[in-house]
Amino acid sequence: MQVLLVTLVVAGCAVFAYASAREQAEDAARRQAGAVARAVADSPSVREAVRTGAGGADPSTALQPYAERVRTDSGVDFVTIMAPDGRRWTHPDPRRIGERFLGNTAPALRGATFSETYTGTLGPSIRVVTPLRDTDGTVIGLVSAGITVRAISARLAEQLTALAWVAAGALALGAVGTYVVNARLRRHTHGMNAAELSRMYDYHQAALHGVREGLLMLDGHRRITLINDAGRELLGLSGEVTGTGVADLGLPAPLTGALLADRPRVDEVHLTSERVLVVNSSPVAGGGRRGTVVTLRDHTELLALTGELDHERGFTQALRSQAHEAANRLHTVVSLIELGRSEEAVDFATAELELAQALTDEVVTAVGEPVLVALLLGKAAQAHERGIELVVTPECGAIEAGPGVPPARDLVTVLGNLVDNALDALTGVPGGRITVTARRDPDGLLLRVADNGPGLPEGVDVFRRGWSGKGEGRGLGLALVRQVAHRHGGSVEAGGAPGGGAAFTARLPVPPAAAATGPARTGGAPPPPRHDTDAPAGGPPGRAAGGGAR
């Protein structure tokens, strides 16, 4: 198509140039013939010869040699001097002298000079006829000069040959240029033609907006050149952001730094206000400018499920431990019965049952939310396994699901991560104790976890992603706690506990309309806790002196 287009353009230009050249050649012939005719008509010798002819002499004797010299010198094909009645006095063919001039003479007889194309004795020609005037202005003869069309065509043929060479050169140059441009375009498009590029663009658009992963393309100045729908959703962007710099998007500083980095990033975890994102970036080298391709994966749900799986594993380990201890106690009861000490066996079994039930009843009464109850019971079992005392304070108030109350999953994220950090901090610490407070205040929910461990280092942002008491690059739990608190418009604070150690407090506001409804129990009030004053000192795991649940 490109070669055909170039050929058509060159051919059109050649035809136009030929038509223009022919028109110019005819116009030039007309001007040349007119100049010769007027020069002859203005010649005094011609006028004198015509006057002599009026006296009876033959004007041809003097005019024929003169006309032939003018014809030869001027390059015209004929110069005819004639009487007013059209009888020739001169002609290139002497045999035609005396014959009538073939053509129009009326305008010249009226004193006007005119031109026409007419077929005479020499064939078709462009001729100019002008009057020959006497000194008093009387028309005493006519002069006609002309150039044959054949001569004009011969002149044009010479120009046409040159035009043909120019057209051929232009066509060759256009073909070479087309090949070079096409080859360069092919290199840039990896050998794909227009149809393939169009098809790839359609697939590109479908894939771009169909994938669930976020995709960003940044130019060399770290401006967004392309972003898909998933990328907008994951980054919480709205409106037109194409052409906006990454630093102007208002993203968290660590995530902004990752997007601005020149080096590749592989599976880096970053937090936004609502999501946990896995970021991968790869620099792109192209010409003199460099860009970056960034992919984003949402790990919020996966991380939440992983946390729930960790809790379930904790529950499983706790159940195994309880099963092991239950087997020991069962052997004890069976052995007492075999020894004939049935009453002591009954008392031992009853005390164990009442203490275990008291633990459950007290946690249910203090917390209320079934998911948090299950979480604290499991954590109490884990704490017992590590030799740590977990206490649910008496000031806890019942928390129930309702309008405006954060989802149970978010409550588990906050409380579970805080308790897990406390368990890690107290591992190996003699007399470790964790105090949990969970209540519903007029302003919202308060979740506090305190321990008597080594405390927090000074001058460190413990909620920064990557910080951990076990070393840099491992911590994510506290960052998630702050993310959940900020997402619900709350806050989380870290400080020292009254008796030494660390204390974390998370406040999650609840709308006034939701708070006014109060805690509504859907399953009925739990049975009151049962106490056994004769319980042995070595009660079941999780039982705190003073009635607190661990």
C-alpha cells in the first residue's frame, strides 16, 4: 500500500507537470510568434516594400528573403506577409506564394492582434496575426507568424524525457524511503503489521482490565502512563491519574519509595490505609528513557486467612495439650476408683469440671462476642503451655456485634496480634502475666493488652512495618493493628504498663446510633460462674488467682 501510494503520488505529479509544461510550451510559442509578427509589422522596410507593391511592383521580391531570414533567426516555423485580402506575399514554401492565407484575418483587419490554433498548409499550428499599418494608421497588409504543433510537441518531448527521469528518481527514492521507514517500524513493533498491532491492542485492553492484579506503568520521570482498574482499586485512587507523578498520589511513604525505586522489587509487602499489598517492580530500558512496570497483588484476605489459620493451629495445639492433661486426670480418677477411694475420685473430677466451666463462663460473661471468646480461650491455652498467665480483667464489658461495630475479623486481627506479641515477649520470662481488657465504652470499643515483660525500646516506631522484637524485617502484626484501627477511624497506642512491661491500647469508635442500642445478647445470658472453694491449688490451665481467665 505504501509503494502504491508513492507510485500514485509520483504519477499524479508527473501528469500534472506534463500538463503544466504543455500549457507553458503553447503559451511560450504564442508569445514567441506574437513577438515575431509584431516585429515584422513594425519594420520600415516591410512597410516600404508593401507601398512599392501598391505601385505595381511585386512585394514578394523584397519581402520573401526578409521573411525567411526572420523565420530562420527567430525559430518560428513560418512568417507570412499578406495583402489585406489574404493573398500571400511570403511563405516558407515559395510555391504557396500568391495563394490565399488559410485562417481567420477579420480581427486583424479591424486593427487587433490575435492568436489561434489553426490547420494550415504546414499542418496544425499556433499562429498570431497582426495588422501591418501605414504611417497614417491604415491597414495596408497583415503579418502572421506561427509555430506548428509538431514542433511544440518535439520541444515538449525533450522536457518530458527529463520529467520522466525525475519521476523515476522520485519513485525510486520514495520506494527506498518506504522500505527504510517500514523496516524501522517493523523493528519497533517487533515485526507486527497494522492488523496484528490492532489485534494485540484489543487483547491488551481486555487483559489489562480483566486481570485482578494491579498494573502500573511509569515513565522515566515516574509519572503514571497506564493503570488498570484493579490498580486504581488497590491504591484507592479515583479520577484521572494518568500523567500524575507517584509522589503526588498521597500513598504511604514506604509504598511511594518502592514505586520510585530504580532497582527491581520482588514480593515486597506494603500497607495502605485499607490493604496489604505485595509489590513487584521491574525497570524497563527503551531508547534514552527508562520506565518501570509495577504489579500489585492484594494479600489482605490472604493475610487475614493466614492469621485465622494460625489461630486455628493454636487452638489445635491447645486441644492436644488439654487432651493430654485430660488423659492424665482421667487416669487419676480411674486409679482412685480402682483403689476404692470413690468419693475422692468424684471430688477430684467435679473440681476439675467446675474450674474448666468457670473459665469459660467468666470469659463469656466478660467479653460476650463469641469470636473473641474463642480467641481468648485458645490464647489462654497457648499461654498455659508456655507457663504464662493470661488474665481477662473484671472491668471488661460485653461486646456484641451490631450496627457500626467493626467486623469480628478486624477485632480478631487487633486483639490476636497484640496477645501474640505479648506471648512472644514473655516467652522464657519467669512469672509472665498478660492482662487483657476488652470493653465497650460510650465512645466505642477499647482493646488493651498489657504484660510484665521487658517493655519497649525507646525512640522506635513499633508499628512500622518490618519492626519486630525478634529483629528487623519480620514484624507485620503491629502494622496490621494500626492499619485496622486507622481504617475504622480509631487509634492505637503503645506505652509502658503500670507494673513494668508494655501496654498496647486500641480504640475503635462506634457511631452514637450504634452505641445507643447497647449490647444486645442474642443467645441469652450465660449461666453465672460456678466456684469451688475446695478446689486444689493446681487448677486447670488458664485459671487465675482471683477469678481472672487466662
